[in-house]
Amino acid sequence: MDPMLDDFRRVAEGLTYSAPRIPVLSDLTGERATADELCDPGYWVRHARGTVRFFDGVRRLLAEGITDCLELGPGGVLSGLVQDCLSHTGTGTGTDADTGMSAGAERDTAADCRAVPLLRDGRPEDVAVVEALARLYVRGVPVNWRAGWPRTAVPHLDLPTYPFRHRRFWPASPAAPLPPGDGASERTGRAYRVGWRALPEPAAPRLHGTWLLIAPGPARTPLAGACARALEEHGAAVTTVPVPAGTDRSELATLVRTADATGVLSLLAPTGGPEATLLLVQALGDAGVGAPLWCATTGAVACGDDGPPDPVQAQVWGLGRVAALEHPGRWGGLVDLPPDPDGRALRRLCAVLSGTVRAEGGDICPRTRSRSAPTASTAAASCAPPAPARTPAPAPAPGPRAAPCSSPAAPAASAPRWPASWRRTARDTSF
């Protein structure tokens, strides 16, 4: 380095310096650098030639309570050096004269300290930057996510306000495979099965009041158009609320704010999954909309020979059961529709929304899927209590099917005496 120091000094003396706006830790001294030092060309000459006191700098960070380090560079070399230095801190006894920390306190702080490289070799830069910021964010470092994507529709979801429980549990597999379903809800060990029971075709339903139809926007989808026409034909005044991609919680609350809604039907799940549904549940609460929310999916649950359900939309059904328990007064239920519902499926949808679909023993959880053959319905497994072993039931006759499940409404006198937690679970429906 010596041959270039004179030329380096001449370049350094030709620059203009300003006091730093954030603290700078000097690897020349291992301490905070002063403004006078950083504005002195001679300091930078010594910095180029002097001993690098990187380990002392890491210990000074720990002494000042710094536990999150972000490396601004083309790779992760310095992050690796930080982690290596951390493994050699707190090895002495007593209090260190340079840092003023006890060995135990230094060890504890080092155990909680992490160094994160902003860029990584072999990874796309945009992916590496987002991953680095996410790692810092989950450690409690505030990140302005909108600053990097001002023109991009990036959804934002609130994380839980309580700490995560780091407890894992995985049930043991049953000793023998479960027998084929016979149409009844069964319990074998820890496994549950959804059952089916025939339900008569509902009478002509009648809806009342104003219904909010929440649909992905801005263009109107065929499913939204079909549902809007069906609700209007059965007596409802429909207000369609298109939700463009990237709409955040406050913007969605503004879109849905109304004082006289009788019910809300959401069609966000087929394209937005559980994230869009969660955002809608929160926005309706923020807007003070107390009308019951019904969420429609397409293919979220398997019915007969329909094949495997859509795993993304299936999560909406799990989310719906949680929403029913946390907001029983604002939750209507879940409805699974075919992607292109016919008149029969739409009529049954209106029958469910109007509450005209009833079964002996109280409200029901109709779930039907419209096909060329007659449709079927079922309740979610969590709505049914564990049932004792039974002999196989005869196959139900073709036609709509349903399994009874109590809703937040008061059950009839003959309703099954199930625990309150089951009675509060809202209706799950599919066409």
C-alpha cells in the first residue's frame, strides 16, 4: 500500500467532506469516529494503511446494544466475519475495560446478534434484497416496504400482534388405513371424514335488502355477473364493489363502507385466496359493516368424484372457521361454487343466503357442487362432533345433499346438544 499513499493523499485532499448524519464505527480504531476524524484527509490515508480492527468494532457494536447488522456489499463475506467474531466474544471473566461489558452480558448480546447480507452470490438481486429485509423485519427491525415498490401492487398483511409459539406437534399415523367412506361422518383414531345426507330441492328463495357483491376488479368477471343477476332475480338490490389488485386494508375499508347492507357476498377467494379474504374480514370490521359475510370459493372442497380440491382456496375454508369463532356476529358462512354456475346452482346459492334451506333439527351446512348430474352438499368436518362407530349407511338417492350443523342463530328445540364451540361455527356451503 505504501507506494500509492502520496497519490491517495492528494486525491483525498481534493474532496469536500461533511459531518456524517448517522454514527460511523471506525475499523481503524474500533470506536465511533468523530466528525473531525471523518473530515480529515489524513484519516483516510491511515485507514488505507493501518491495521483493520474489525473484531474490536464488532465488540463495540455489542457494547452499544446493536444486535442487527446489514451488510451493504456484493456478497456476504463481512457477515460471515461478524458471525465468526461473535463466536469469540465473552470468553473472559469480569468486566472488559474497553467495552465496559461483563463477559456474561457480552455473550448474551452476541447470542442474539445476527448479520444479514443484502446481496448474495448466485441469487437475483431483487430476490436477495427482499429476503434480507424480510429477515430483519421478522427480528423487529422496521422496514418501509412501500419505498422500494412505489408503482407495484404489493399486498400488505398485518402480522399477529402476539409472539409466535415455537411448539411443534405432529400426530402419529394410524396403524391401518381408513376404510372407504360410507356417507356418514366417522371418527377413526384422530381422523375425521365429511359425510353426506340427502336434502330436498329448496323452494324458490327470496332475498331482501341491499347485498354487497365483493368481486376482483376492475373488470367484471363472468362469475360476478352471474351471481349479481341471480341475487337481483331473487329480490336483492345488489351493489357490486370491484376490488383492484393491490388494494390495501384502508382502501378496501373505504370501498365497502355502507350503513344499510343486509349481507355481503365475497368472490375474492378464487383469485386472491386466504390473503384477500382476511383483508376483507379486517376491512369490514374497520368500516363498521355488521352484515354477515359469505365467502364463495370454486373447487375448495372435494365432492364425490370431483378430484382433489384447490389447496389455496381450501385455506379459505380453514380461515372461515376461525373468523366464525372470532366474529360470530359478522360471519355468514362459506359457499363453494362451480367456476361456471348454472341456474340450479345459483338458485341454491340464493336459498342458502336467504336462509330458506333448512333441515330437521336446525340450520344446515349445505355444500353443493353443480354438475351434469344432481349436486351434493356437506358440512365441514369440524362442525360435526365425534360420532360413534356405525354400520355403513345406504347410498343416498341422487339429489342435493347436506349435513346438519348449528349456526349462530338459535337452534330449534330438537337440535342436537353439541358443545357451544360447535354451535358457534358458521355454515359452510358448496354448490
